[in-house]
Amino acid sequence: MAEAGGWKLHVMAGLSGLLIGGAAVAAYYGFRSPDRAATEAILRDYILDHGEILPEAMNRLEQRKASSAVTRHRAALETPFHSAWAGAVDGDVVLVEFFDYACGYCRTSNPDVERLLREDPRLKVVWRELPVLGPDSEAAARVSLAAARQGRFRQFHDSMFALGRPSPAVVDQAVARTGVTREEAPEIGAELARNLQIASAIGASGTPTFVVGDRVLQGAVGYEALRDAIAAARAAR
């Protein structure tokens, strides 16, 4: 119900914005009051007859807000936590993925990211832990960040997704496979808090969330969508 209420508020805000914008246009061009009223009536009738434009308009608004947030947080987004990255050191495009080891869609997306790395020698990928699916997720993320500190992130990352959901037994297996030493360091907790803050700022609604250039892509969007976003970011440079 809360989501439905929020959507109604967005719709009302969008309608109000369009109507106010129409009035502003009329005022700018010096229309008389009857003309202004007619303009508002035309806009209102058009919106009521073409309500399908509102989700598209709101999506564009959210994308603009997300792009602005990405610009503000770009340095933090694209700076990896120790070895939690792959690809070109000075890649001309950086693909950032917020992920959770308990997220099935993240596991599905992992081969897509690996394929992009194989095919694109100019790409840099940065992984950011966002353990939002429970205590096991957070426990796995902390070991993963320890692996990153020890230069073993990729090995641990791939092992975790190959083994399945991040139960304590699965984490133990990944640790044994990769030789990671469990550790607690203040910067691990700080990294998790920072990732949560940045994810919230860019409007990430879950995992996986990808950031490419100024775009935020939510969910397991697939290889083609990621490839196209990388190409667009490269063309915009």
C-alpha cells in the first residue's frame, strides 16, 4: 500500500508540474488569461487521455536524478576497495556493480560481466558489496572484503557464486578454496556503510545495480544491455 501511495504522489507531482509548466509557458509568451486557461485545459485533457506518458516521464526524471547523483559520487563509485576490480587499470569506461552473494540475479549476471571483461580490453569493472538480504549476506561480504584486502577478491567472488547461497558452510568452503584469512578491520565496516550510503544516493533499489557512465541500470539487465551502456558511455566521452 505504501508503494501505491508513493506512486500516486509521484503522479500528482507530475501532473502539477506539467500544468504549472504550461502556465509558465503561457505567461512567458504573454498570453492573456483566457489563453492561459485554455493552455492549461488542453494540457489537462491531453494528460487524462494519454496517462501512459506519466510512467515514462517519471522514469526519465528518476534517471536524471540518478545521473546527477552518480556525477557527485563518481570518485567513490569508481575507486575499488583494494583488489575488488578487474580489467584495464586505466579503463576508458568503468562498470560498477553493487551485488549481494545471496542474490540469484547477481549470480545470473556474473557470466555476463565476465564475458564483457574477456571481450573488452578497455573496460574496468569495480565490484561493490551491498549485503541487503540478511545476516548471511553481510557475513559473506565481510569475508569478501577481507579477501579484497589480501588480493584474492576475484577468486573468492567466483567461488562464492559457484558454490551457491552464502550459508556459513558455503563461506567456509570458499575460504578453504581460496586461502583467504578471515579478519575484521575497521575499513571493512566503513566500506559497507559507504556502499550503502552511495547506493541510496543513486537510487539503487536492490541488487544487482550497475553504474555505467551516467546511467544506473537496475536488476539483471543482461549482456546486451550492459554492452550497449558501455558503448554509449564510451561514445559520450
